[in-house]
Amino acid sequence: MATTTPNYGWAVPTSTDLVKDGATAIETLGDSIDASMNTALGTKKAGMVLLNTTSFSAVASQSINDVFSSTYDNYRIICDFIGSTGTNNNMRLRVSGADDTTSNYMRQYIYAASTTIAAARSNSQSTWLLGDHDGSNRTVNIVDLISPNLARVTGGVHFSAMYYNSSSANAWLQNGLGFNAATQFTGFTIYPSSGTITGTVSVYGYNK
């Protein structure tokens, strides 16, 4: 005789059940698990899907290709930089394996360090400046991109936190990002203004 699981009440066979009833029991269990997962998630899909993780060491630039597509409209990019010989992390969008270096990049930003806060706007740039990075500092960048693969203007929001390994000081940056052209991008490049970077970049797609 079938019994049930303690947490979800799924019907499962017991050791005394007949072998001939096995297929029916597995079907019932599978249907129960499927229904419970759909209820727990509120949808048939998870909210965010990991598409790519790339680690790199002492590189002058790191390109991530073929991660933007029609499967997802919006994306989250998480960059964890753990070392650098240069300053300033930058980002360019890519299509067909080549960086877009046109003067269509825009940003509005707020920068806070210690008790000082600064704000500014940069238009008609050839890259997005994501923030400082110097020596042994650890920098975490989180970038949400809206519709990079759609034929419309690409927008985004970027958050950056820079942690100093030698002290408890840190800095924080928030960017409003824009690309003023309807280009269907497929990837991006992260690079320092000079020197090299070491770290990991992960790309997630937001399910529709």
C-alpha cells in the first residue's frame, strides 16, 4: 500500500507494493513533484538562469560572446575582480564577436567614498566606465542590462562596490547606463583602462 512523504504528502510506494504497480506509482509521484515545484516557483521556470561563467587571470580584456539572444530580454552580469595592475573597469557591448566602439555610450552616476558624494553625467562616450580598480583592491560589479539583443535602445543599471584589502575603507558607485542606438548585441567586453585584471564574470538571463 502506498504511503506519503512527510513534507509534501507525495504518494510513494512501499517495499510491500507489487512490482506491477511500480509504473503507476512513479507516474503519480512525478506528477506530484511537478505540481509542487510549479506552486513553489509560481511559474514553470526559475526566475533567473545562469548562462555563462568565465574566470580569467591577469588579462588586458575579457570578452563574453553569444550570451545575449532572443531567449531572454533582460540580463544580470556579476563581475568579481580580485586583482588588478591598472585602474578603472570599463565595459563595451559586442555583436558578432566585435566590440562596438561608437560614441553612443551614456552614463549618469553617483559616487560615494568616505563622507564625499559626487555626481556627474557622461554622454557620447565610446565605453561605459564601471568604476575604479587598483592593485590589491577587490571590486564587485553588478550590471542589469535591459533589452541588449532587441532592436531598440539598450539601457541598464550598474552597481559597484570597491573593497580595500588593506583597510576597512570602501567606495560605492551607482550608474544609470544607456546606449543610444538600436543595436542587437550578443555579448560584451570588460577591460581596465590600463594594466590587467583578474576575476570571474557570470551572466544570468531573466526569464520572461
